[in-house]
Amino acid sequence: MSLLLTNIGELTTNDAELGRRKDAALVIERGRIAWVGDAASAPAADIATDLQGAAVLPGWVDTHSHIVFAGDRSDEFEARMAGERYAAGGIALTVAATRRASEAELRATAAALRAEAERGGTTFLETKTGYGLDVESEVRSAKVARSVADTVTFLGAHVVPPGSDAREYLDLVRGPMLQAVRPYVDAIDVFCEEGAFTVDQSREVLEAGRRAGLELRGHGNQLGHSGGVLLAVELGALSVDHCNHLTSADVAALAASDTVATFLPACDLSTREPFGPARAILDAGGTIALATNCNPGTSFTTSMQFCVATAVLQMRLTIEEAVFAATAAAARAVARDDVGVIRPGARADLQSLRAPGVSHLAYRPGVPLTDAVWKDGERVV
């Protein structure tokens, strides 16, 4: 069965040739985009849907989330809002709750958050382990993550669990834990930050992941100049995320590399860290992405629209730059070229808005604008 979506008021394709089109239409067949063009030239299809002038764009590609967890950290959030500074140690509270939870409870929470994200237009979701921090709990988290996410990242090197020896734990992450989770994950990550792992420790983790055939990702420079950004570039990581505190050398290194700098503006608001210099990286020729960092401690949101609006209103990105960062550029951060774009052959992951154009995503901040969502060509919202 083929589906024609017609009378699209504004179509954002993220394709250099197709561009951003007015009065457009597209055809979906067998889960893929089959045709894109002017509504007046649209071919016949088995089913036709008139979108009555609505804007259409790719589904959001959220490349940084932590949705396999248990527990609540709203008290910690309230304390930060009262003036306490964020420190990585709060992760231990979630680890304790996650270890106590059953697999069914973890799956239910993760599935609910995935469904919430989908209602907001997210059609491709990465999520991580990292709240188990022992072999059994990390494997359980990886299995749950595999069942709800499009791609899964192993983050055993989130923090050293309380009471553990750092060297012994690092060896566990690089050895038995990595081997145990390997069937369920696609990439490896490390929190290179004060209170978590040093540059040298982070290098050990990422190199072990590479030997195991995993893609590399990194948390870097969230709380200070941790060295995580330069390490990610050195090792050719797909992405380095947070990037709040960057020197001119960091910006230049990112701009000269294929590593995507992923910014997490909802997290920055919640932790009251300065927004990272996304504008500087774009101006230098680098690639940036936007993601939610959905987690119970520092960014409890699944709303990519909120992140896009914040990037426009607070980080000085244009609407077009922010939408691209949350779709096509984000796809690069997970080594995909078939999502985050609307062109023949791409996966039919897209959303329509209760608005005539994408500018409304920031023009009407806080208003949920996603009206309909298609994933693999099937309408899911």
C-alpha cells in the first residue's frame, strides 16, 4: 500500500537538492519515502491524506538519553534550583533504585518514556545503560534498552560505584561487563569528568569498546575542561556530548573532525551550567546535534521540541540550524543516513505540525505542536 501526504504547507527535507518546499507532497511505500515534490505534480497512491497546509519535517533523532532507570530525584532538582551545584555523585541514587527494581518495572518506565517521546515527534531514539554498574544490572539494563530503543550505548563507565576501587571497577567495565553486554549494544560511552573518569581512564574504556567492535561516544567537558572533547576527537568518536566548557582549541579540533558535538540544552537549564558554544562550532565549520539527555537527575524531559526552541531562543541558532541539528545532524551522531531526512529511499520517519511552518517550534515555545507521527511509514501518533 502506498500513502500520499499532500497539501503540505511547508516541507523540510534536510536534503540539499529538495530543500525546504512550499505546497508540497510526498509518497510513502513499504516504509520508505518513494517520492517528494510539488503537490500539483503528485502521483496517484492507494491512500491520500490531505494535511491542510500543515508543516511536515523529519521525526526527531534523539541521540542521548538514559531512560532505563528507577527512582525519583526531584529533591535533588529542587536543591539545585535553590542554589546547590550539580555534581556527578547524584547518579549513585539512581543506581541504588535501579538495582532494586525488577526488569518488568524498568521496562515499563522505559516504554512509557519512549511512547511519550514518540508523541512529541521523536522517531529514532538512542538510550544508554549506566544505572546498574554491576555486571548483572548492566546486562538487565541493556536488554531493556534493546527492547525500547533504536540503538543502545553501553555506559558502564558512568561513575565508580560507592565503595568500589576505581582500578578494579575500570577493569570490570573493560572486561567481564563489556563482554556480558556486548550482544545488546552498538556503542560504548564514558563520562570523562571530575568525579567520574579521567582522560587516561576514559581512553582505556573507549579503546576496549573499539576492540569489541563498538562505535565510540563520549560525555565530555560538562562541568569543566575535562579533556573529554579532545579525547573523543583523537579517537574518532561518533559524538561527544555536553560540550559546555570549550576552549578555542576544542572548537577548532571539533570543526576539523568528523565527531559531532551534541548539545543538551534542557540539561544545561536543569544544572544551571552555561550553554555550550554551539554557535562557535557551526561558524568554524563543525557539526552539532541537539538531544534531550532524558534522565531522572538532570534532564527529565523527552521533548526535542523544547530543546530546539531553547537552542533558538538561548543559544543563537537559527530555526533551520536547530531543526537540522535535531534531525539530520543527529543522525550522523549514530552513524545513520536514512533517518532525519525526507528523500526517496530514506526511512519514512516524519511528523506533521499543528502549524504552517517550522518557525513555530520556537515562535510558540512550550506549546506541543506535533500533530501526527509516522515511523517506518506507519502512523503511530
